[in-house]
Amino acid sequence: ERLYLEGGDLPAKTTSFAGWTQRLAEHAHSEHVTGQADYWERITESIAPLPVDRVGADTHGEACTHRLALPLEATEELLAAAHRMRARPDELVLTACARALTGWAGWNRVVVDVEGHGREPLFEDVSTARTVGWFTALHPVLLEVGGAETAEAVRTVKEALREAPDNGIGYGLLRAYTDLLPGAADAPVLFNYLGHIDQAAAADSVFRLRFDDPAWAAAAQAPENRRHHAIEINAGIHNGGLVLDLTCSREQYEDASIGELLDAVGGRLDVLTAKAEAEAAAHTSDFPLAGLDQQELDNLMAKMRGTSGDR
């Protein structure tokens, strides 16, 4: 935008995208990454296809997007609940989605591919601070939340996300550059939390992020290309409200089925924002220096809540 409006020169470049990918290819064969193979194999063994309404094409040309939008007040309550539960907003949204999915599919657990920014600080001599490119990294998480109470489900999701080494970037390296995960497949669901989308550009910016229409990105994909996930969930805060877009194939799912799933997600979000549930803090690895196991931590927090007034 500065070049467009004022001209001039940009600051010096940082590591090129090609340089980054070359370093990743080398890193994939390091003991640090190959030692993660057993961890990822245990997760991928649980991947199973989602039930569908009918067998049909699953290309971008057949994709349709359904949107769930939370009002401003409900979004504020959700963010407050995340603070009280010592969880990130994305962890609560994923918890709601995972609980809805397991109930909808009749499962006790579900494997979800989580999308991250991929710009991990792996190398001291590499900087991607000014490198333009799509660095996205995907990795699967196993979420055993079927039948769990709300606070326990949040704990499960928090730990599943936080225990992934290097935010999961090694999983893609193992699949792309080694033969250590020969049976690994894409999970049936993709989850991507975009954060506060409005912060991508200033209010008076010339360039604005297009997010008003769920189908805004349709032209970015060749219609004949095969989709990699039966259900894609993209969520973020837009104009102060949580927006959750669910994309699937219209040839595989009826609108009524997806509507039922979105209603379940909304219901689970409501439970998470309820005062009684939100105050049951889902502490897990939040205190790594304390040396307490989960049961000891639960007992301590229960004692503190019982002796500190409304806490």
C-alpha cells in the first residue's frame, strides 16, 4: 500500500520462500523430526471418513459454504469465557466443533486437520518476517470429546493442540520428504481459525479483506480440482462477531444435514459461554513449573474455588 500511494523502496528482503523450503527439506531428515513419526502415526491410525448423505463428486465446483454468525454480545461472552477458562478463543471454537461433529456422526472421537500459519522459528539464521508467501502448515489432532463434560472437553482440546511438537510442522515434512508415515491420509475435517480478521488491514486502508460473502473465494480454485477434506471449517472474528463458514460438497450432503451440524455447533458455543460452565476453569498444562499431575491440579483448583467467594 505504501508503494502504491507513495512510491519509494521497501526495506531489505529476508529469507526467500525458496530458501525456506530448502531448509525444511533438509530439516525433515533430522532426528528432531524423524523422532516424531510414532507420535503422528498414533493419531493418523484413528482417521476415519465422515458419514455422508449420498455418494457424489467432491470437487471445488460442487462445493457450497454455509455460515454461522454469532451476534456481538454472544461473541464477547465467548471471548470472556475463554479468558476465564484459561483457553484461547480458537480452542473453545474447536471444542464446540469437535463436540458437535462427534454427536452428529455418532462417534466418541474425531480427527481434525488444524491449519496454522507455518512460520515457525526453527532456524536461528532464517527470518520470514518480510517473506511473502503461503506458509500454511497442517497437522492432525485427535479429539476424544464424545460424552465429555464441557470443562473436560476443553482440557482435551487444549492438550491435543498444545502437545503437538513445533505446532505440528513436522507432520507435513514427514509426509512430504520421508516414507515414515506411509499410511497417513488427510483427516475428514479441516479447521482454520483466522483470529481477528479485521486486523488484517487498518480501517482506512486502501486494501480490504473480502469476507462479507461466504463464496468470495470460489474463483480461487479450479472447479475440477478435488477437495482434500469432506468438511472445511474457517472461523474468525469479523466486525466484532464470530463468523464460522462450513464448506462441503452439495453432492454429498443435504442442506438439512449441514444445518443440523451448524445448529449443534451453535448450541455447543452457547454451553461454553454459559456462566456456570465458563467458571469451571479447564486448567491443564497452564502451570508447567508446578510439578502437579492433572488430578492434583484439579483438587487444588476445586479447593481454591471453594474458599475464594464467587470463584
